[in-house]
Amino acid sequence: MYYRKGYTRKQLAQEVNISLIYIAKIEASLIFKSVSLTVLSKIADILDVSIDKLIKKL
């Protein structure tokens, strides 16, 4: 996705310590309601965006 700031899905998943399938499902909004705040926070920190901006991109 365009908001990954150069990270591939695989790299982002590794940085957040989640599976590649899980990050793909988050991006596809298939499991967004069950994503923990901790995971969202880690993704937002790595991408240097606020959680609300991250959510809007998903």
C-alpha cells in the first residue's frame, strides 16, 4: 500500500512481529475490528504516522 513508506508487507510484518498474512488482512480491512491497539500503535510508530491517520488509510 502507498502508506508503507518504502516497507514491503514482509518487512513491515517483521518489524511489528506479526505474520505476513495478518498484515495483509489488516491492509485489506478483513480483520480491522479485531486488531489490537498495540499492533496499530507499533505500525503507526514504525511508519511515523498517527493511529488516526493510519486507520483512515486502511
